[in-house]
Amino acid sequence: MEQKGILHMSTKRKRPQATEKHIWLDCQAPVTLTVFLLALLAFLVSGEGEALFYRDWFSLVKTSFADPAQYVRMFSFVLGSSGFTSFISSWMLFLLVAPQVEEQIGPGKFIVLLAATAGVTGFLGLLSGVTGWMGNGCLVLMLILLTVVFSLQGGRIPVVSGLVLALYIWQQVTFFQATSQIMSQLIPIGGAVIGAVLGLFLHRKR
């Protein structure tokens, strides 16, 4: 006989509710992304670099140090690109390398590092009289140098970064040998080295 007052427990277990998975946009390198978007916006608005204002503001043109626009171009020339192929190749490499350095030293110091590298390179270019530069070659080279140095400080030999650095320098050397524009390539390399030294200093101050 069935006894009254006894609670009968169900043998069926409740299924756990499925946890909802959210997909977030992870902006791990806000400064890197902002610099790239500025370069992309200027490139697209100018009709892929065809507009006159693009050459005026995004290339290093020597006028006079009394001209305020010249001081703007000392920094903004790194956002310029001479064409679609140049834009894709240079900025793709920038996006691959820059987030690592930004994570190492922090966004604030990363802004200082980019501005200082561009400013030093632009100033050296203006002093040498070489004009018409467009692109972020000095920034890319500086960033590659820093990734190699950071890896060496951690006791690692970065084979991939070392190969990228060697290939990039080889590309630059081959270019100025073909065009006989030695000074126009040595100055970005010099600016990149100075920027890398500054980046190493900022990294040690953390």
C-alpha cells in the first residue's frame, strides 16, 4: 500500500540552462587602430591619394620654418601613401607589429613614441632638403626593431621578427641602390633607430 504523507522525488533532473555566449569587439590596441583609421580615411577621401590636398598635407614638403603647415607635415607625412599597393603593404605590416609594442609600453607612451619617431625623421628630412616623402616606413622599421629588442630582453631570439627586419632593410637598401636616393632612405632608418632607443627607454620606465 502506498503510504500517505511521503513525498515522492522525481528521478528526472532538470537540464542546466545553456549559458549565453557574447561576442565582443576586442580593441587591444586603440592607438594602433586610430592611426590606421586616420590614414585610411585620408587615403579614401583623397581618391586613393590623387587629390591635391593629400600631397600638400601627407607628404614631407620643405617650404619654410615660418610656415605653420610645415610643422604639421613633419608628423602627418607618415600617414601618406604613394598608391594603393604601397598603402596595403605598409599599413598591413604596421597593423601586425604595432599592437605588440603598444601592449608592452602602454597607449600613452606609444603615442609619444610614434610622434617622436615621426617628428625626428621629418625634421632630419627637412634639414637634408629631401622632400616628397610619403608613408610610415620609419614607424614600421622602429616597431620591428623594438619587437626584436623586447624579445632579446626576455631571453628569446625572435627568428621571425629578425627575418622580417632583415628583409625590410634589404628592401630599403635595394630601393635606394636602384634609385640613387641614398639620403632619402638613410634618414628614415636613422629616425627609426632613434625612435627604437626612445621606445626602449620608455619600456624600462614602466
